[in-house]
Amino acid sequence: MKTTQILIAGFGGQGILFAGKFLAYKGLLEDLQVSWLPSYGPEMRGGTANCNVILSDTPIGSPIITAPDVLIAMNLPSLQKYVDTVVPGGQIYVDSALIAEKVTRTDVRVFYIPATQMAKDNGIASLANMIIVGSLLQNHAELSFDGAEATVQKLVPPKKAALVDLNLKALQLGKEYPA
């Protein structure tokens, strides 16, 4: 696997940090080198949040990402702030239920996924983040869906066991959403 740098950004409360934690933990279970660097404003819910995740088969020198291979934008301010930082040939995942603006760059692949609306329609309103992660696992050459269930089972605490199936449902919805 080549090094893959993923930047997930949005508002606090959208599951930005959990999505990053999921990807990082999945990398650990696959014996990859992993860096997970969460960042959030003092407001938490409603404030800004982002998470840098680096997955690699070689040691990672720095947890800071300045030119991500993948951007997941869960709100318009995040898309506007980071769209130009994505490397040419990279991927951008946009929650099109919350972001009407289109990416004008032609040197990246953009996935418009109405994740927030899909989550509401499927009774999992708080899991739009995992719908987009499911799409990422399906559409990124360096990542795979293998091990997703084991990762969710490890991450969700026993007292919230009911969330395992809901997270798996969200991942599957993202996997099945047409690219």
C-alpha cells in the first residue's frame, strides 16, 4: 500500500473524529502504520472539527497533512477551506445533502453523496459520516471493505452494542451508492 493521507472535515457533532478513528483502527487491524490526529474548536458540537488520518506500509514521519490524497467534506466551509489542498489525482467526498456547491477542479475525482439525507431516510440520522466512509472504502484503490465489520465491533463500546448494526448499515449504504 502506498501512503494514503485522508482529511475529514466538518462541524462538531457530525462524527468527524469517529470516522477518522474508524479508518485509523481499520489500518491498525491490517498491520499498517497509522497516524490519527483529531482537531476541533472549543465549541465541540457546532464548532469546526477535522481529523488527519495517514495509512501506510512504511513509517509515518509527521501526523500533519498539508496535501491530502482524500478529502471528506461534511460542510461547505470545510470544502471551501480544503478543496485546493487535495493532490492532483486525489479524491473529494462531498455530503451533497448539505453542500450544494460543486467542485470546479478537473484534476481530482469528486463523489457527491447525499449522506445526511440518506442517513435520515434510513433511520440512522447520526451516521452520515459512516455512509461517506463506506463510499470511500468502495471507491479508493488503496482501501477496501475487508475488515470493516471487525473494526466496527472493536470500536463500538459494549454499552452501545446496538450501534454496531447501525454503523454496518451506514457503511453498506455508502458502499452501494453509485460512484
